[in-house]
Amino acid sequence: MKHGSEPSIGPQIGVSVALLVIDLMVIAWLVFIRYGMTGWADSYDSNNPPSAPKEALRGMWLLVGGAVVTGGGLLALQWRIPGTVQLVVLGVGAGLLASLATRK
């Protein structure tokens, strides 16, 4: 590895903050709009099985895929701070949706 081939800390922190905001917006959309609204609609349709757990699982897999692709890609490019932020934030979001999928 050449000396100086890794990006400096400033741009890494800037990218991390921007990705953190985007990640939190995506997680909020998946939890409140997709899972929450589907759960609300399920409460008015008691004849059919609830579909909110399926939406939570779908969102979980979306976040897991996003964590692997973006976090892994950034780590492969030696952007260690944003890559770690992506893996942690999207992983925690996926865990949240997985726990929502198992609720009754």
C-alpha cells in the first residue's frame, strides 16, 4: 500500500455524516411508513393474516443488502470510517426490523 493512498479524515467524516442522515431517513421510512402503516391497515382487516411482519422482513433484507454492498464497498476502497458507519447503522436498523417481524 502506498503512503497517502487512504483518504484523509475530513472527507471520511463528511461522507459518514451524509450517509448517516440518509440511512436514518431510510430506516425511518421502512419502520414508520412500510411497517407501521401496514400494521395499521392490518388492524382493520382481521379476516386475513397480518402482512406487517412480511414487510418488516422485506425491509430487514433490504438493509442487510445495503450494509453489505455500501459498507463492504467503502471498506474495500479503504474508506474505513464511512464503511464502518454503514455497517453499524444499517445492521442496527436490520436488527430492529427483524425484532419487529417476530412480534405478535
